[in-house]
Amino acid sequence: MGGSDYTIKVDDVTLSYLKDHSNRGECSHRNRIISLDNSQSPQDFSETFIHECCHAVDTIYCNDELSEWQVRGIASGFHQILESLGVRFVK
């Protein structure tokens, strides 16, 4: 995103960290890492990936101006579109 490669982390250490913080995913633009809870259903995993990508896009292009509520809405909208087209991001 934004011309940078991101690492996607879905290992057991990442899962433990996310569960400890009650998160399904997390995006660190500074480290260019997207961490995802791999225990989610395939549909939820895909939606979480899209959500965290929206956070990265917000950081890169919008200077972190979007609220969590706005990111959630945009991500859900994209997820619905992609699912209806048969596109799902899988673990």
C-alpha cells in the first residue's frame, strides 16, 4: 500500500497478542505489518483484513483523519462488494 510492502502476520504469537488486547486485527504503518486473528471464520478474517488495509490507506493518504467508525463503515462496504463478487481474502 502506498508503494510499500506490508507483512501479514497470522502466527500463534500474533493471535495471543490480539486476544490479550481484544482485537481481531491491527495495522502498524510504522513497521508495515498487518496482524490478523487467524481463528476467525473465513468471512470474518477477510473483513478484518480489509478493515486493517483501510487503516493503512487512511494513514498513508488521509493523515489518520478517519475515525474508527468511518474506517469500519468503509471496510464493511468494501467487504460486501467483494463478497458479492466472490472475492475473499483467505488465511
